[in-house]
Amino acid sequence: MARPLRLSLVALCKDQQFSASLMPDTGRSFGRYRKINPMVLTLLLILAVIPLLGIAWIGVYGSLFPHPTVDALFMSLILLTMSGILGTTALFELRKRVFGSSSTKSGAKTLSPGGLVRSGRVQEVVFFEANVGAPNKSIVTLSDGGRSSQMLVLVGDMRNALPVGQAVRITMRKEAGQNVLVNVSYA
């Protein structure tokens, strides 16, 4: 007897960590391109085609052509919406995995041998305690002399390391998908 779908999904979510993306980040990359999980993309595309087949079935055997009924029109709209959501999710996932996220293209980031470097004046440091087993996080707001602000999410309590009003140059690195402070130099 097969396990119910709900139990399978719960077991899958316990085994893997998911972010806002539907595809888990494997952390493996090959040069500029990230590894694409073809099974998830294939599943999303198949699920996007199934509602289109439903619309075709309604059109051939149902009451969409030649005199459409209200039921057939609304069902077609619902199926088109489902197909559009799944199809655009597949396209965004493919775009994200092939070209990377758009935040990596900003000119505010500088990469040094020690890690990612950001500089500015500390406007605010907000500390958040996490649940047991999860790392605590600080949200640091840096300003560039009133022109623009940058928000950084760092692991740990940064209230003492980054005093408000101080001009700083922060070096950080990614560790398990989170920003970890490596070095702070005060101006």
C-alpha cells in the first residue's frame, strides 16, 4: 500500500532544507553556472502542461466550442492560471540557476580574497534571537552618506562589533548560505 502524498511531502521537507526556491540549493557550482536539478524542472513543466490538456479535453468533449458555457469558460480560466503559475515558476527557476540571482550583479559588492566587502556608516543594528538550534541573526543597515542604504543579514550578535554611527568596512563570507562576519575595519 502506498503512503499518502501528504506523509511523503512531510518526510521530504524534514529531510531537505528548502528556501523560497522550490529547488534545494546543493551548493555545488561549475564555474559561472550552478547545477540545475532537471527532475524538478521536468516535474514543473509536466504539471504546467496537464491543465492545458484539460482545456483541450473541455474543448473537444465538453462545452467550450462552438457555444461556450460559463462553466467551461471559468474552468478554462482556472486551468490557464494554474498552468501559467507552474510554467513561470519553472522559467524563473531555470533563469535563477543558469544566470544566478539578480542581487549578485549589483555594483555595491566587492569580492576580495577574504570574502565579500561592504562599506558605509552604520545606521542601525537590530538583533533577533532564533529558536533553539537555529543561529541568531543581526540586520545591519549601512548608509553611503545619505544617498542609499544597504541592509545586511549577519549571523550572530553584531551590536558590539558594529557601533551605530561608525564608518566601517565589513568583510564577510558565505557559510551554509548565511553571511558570517570575517573582519571589521573602522574608518
